Amino acid sequence: MKPLRWTVLSLALLGGLAPATARAASAYCSSTGDVCYSAKKRDGAVRLALGTFALRGTVDVCVRAPDATRKCVAFRLRARPRGIFEIDARWSAHFPRKGPGTYRVTFVPRGIGMSIGPAVTFAV
């Protein structure tokens, strides 16, 4: 089995990959707690955040706007104390505002090609 398949299989077994029927919310944590992410308003701005001890490298953060357009931006996971790696980005600095409605966010680690859990949403 190729290394990439082992990575995907490992994430699936660890609970990192959620079923497609999972309900969207503003935050998500895997059942093992090794990956948590959110799209929440903090200090007046929508923040897209991911914290993990299971992943390294680059993660594509993809936002689907209410008009169905999609934009992905690559973010490098930054090391934090206690073995945690994170992304904490202000939505408005990296993604276009496409009017009022619900925005859908997915987190896709480079090399895996699929999101690590269900989409999270926020409304503008």
C-alpha cells in the first residue's frame, strides 16, 4: 500500500475523517481530539482556526461563498507549545466577501486530497 493511502487510512481509523452526512457547524473536533477547527467570530472578525498534534506542513483552507464560488488558500501549520500545530487566519484578509449568506469552510491537508472532517460554516 502506498504511503499516502496509509495516511488516509490512519486518519480514517483515528476518527479524523467524518462521514459525508455529518452536520455542518461552526466548529469540529475529531473523536480522538487530534484535530480541531472552527470558523467563528472573535474580536469582531471571522477567524478560521485549526489546531492539531497529528498533522504537519501545509493545509489548504477552502471557502465556498453563498454564490457557490470557491477559493482555497494554502496555510503552513505553525508550531506552538506542547506539540500543537495551528492555523489562525482572519477570513476577510484572505477570502473575498461575496454578499450575505452562509459560507462553508473545509480544511484539506496537502498530499491527502480530501478534507479532514466535515465543513464548518459561518454567516455574514
